[in-house]
Amino acid sequence: MKEKIDQIVDSRETKAGLYFDYFIQVLILLSILSFTIETIPDLEQRTIEILNIFEIVCIVIFSIEYIFRIYIAKSKLKFIFSFYGIIDLLAILPFYLSFGFDLRSARILRFLRLFRLVKLVRYNKAINRFTVAFRLIREELVMFSVVSIILIYLSAVGIYYFENAVQPASFSSIFSSLWWSVVTLTTVGYGDVVPITVGGRVFTFVILMIGLGIIAIPSGMISSALTEARNLEKKNESKQPPLKTEALIFRLTPKG
């Protein structure tokens, strides 16, 4: 019985397992669509009742899936506290917790249903490849994030000294200048806070050029890592039977 459940719930190599994966993916998307429809004002009572019934059906199916995954896991505690185990729990927990809260609190808990979207990571091979790619470049991404934070702070300091004297309300402190720094370095440019001095505008031009480079660097790293992950995945598939995502990530992670 345990092997049969494992072939359906945790395997794509069997037809039943493949159909189960597709069924859960469609159910996740439909549940998110239902969650979105619930926010439409002035819904008919009949529509609300149908959405509530569908939500209960989703909860029952997701709960059964969660119980089955615990049942077939070699280490039950390890699965429960794993990434996917926590996501599976968060996908159903708001429903059960809502019974012990008032209506307003229950609405806040319903927001946690968005974690069901993260469940798609388990079933989608392309999304799994993203996980492998991020594992391959995690050190570079950490260093890039640190450098980005430093640049944001330095640009906030720079624009503060250029604009504080002429715009004390908009650039009253380095903390208030951080918003301008983030918006400019990300090249969003909302235009709510802009420099008016010559030095501030020249400084803004330099920061914008740096911001363009900041956006291009991670895009290139992720693209390269995805290509490498796909090549390594094909190499593993040609040499031996398909590996589960967790095993593939372990093999592609640099040792030490």
C-alpha cells in the first residue's frame, strides 16, 4: 500500500503519478482563482456558497495529500520541517485556524492561501530548474546583494549632501534619501522625489548608469546558471534514471 501511494503521490514515472501531479496543479490554480473571485464586491449569496464548497473540497484533497506524504516519508519529522512540508502545511492551515478566530482575523488568515502557489514548485520541472540554478550561484547572489545594499546607502548619502540644503523637506536625512536611492538604482523613477541642483542631477545620472548595470548582472548570472542546470540535468538523465529534484540539487551543489 505504501509503495502504491508513493508511486502516485511522489512519482512522475507512472501514469497515475503524472495524472496526480497535473490534477494537483490544476486544483492549486483553481483555488487561487477562487480566492481572487472572493474579493469581488457584491457577490451573490449563491456564488459565495459555491466558492465556500469548492474551498472545502480543496482543503480535503490537500489535507489527504499532506497526510499521504507524511505516511510515505522515510523520515516523517524531516519531511514535516522540510521546505515542501512547511508549504503543504501552510496551504491548509488557514482553513483550520479560522474556526478559532473572528471573521476579521479569518480574512487575514485566508491570505496565507497564496502559499498554494509555492506548491507548484514541486510539480513543475522548469521551476525546479530555477531552484537548481539559484543553488549554483547562491554565493554570487549573496555577494551581489551585499554590494547592492552598500551602493544604495552610498547613493543616499551622496544625494543627501547635494540636495539637503535646497530641499530640506524631501531630503531631510539619509533615511529619507534612501527611498530616492532605491527608486533610482532600480531605474523605476517614480518622480516623487527629484534633484534640482546641478550636482544632484549629475550624481543622479551616475547612479542611473550604475542601476542599469545592477539590473543586467543578476539577469546574466541567472541565465547562465539555468543553461548549466539544464545541461547537467540532461547529462544525468542520459546516464541513469531520472532523479528527484532534491537529489539533483544535492549533486549540483558544490561540495564544501
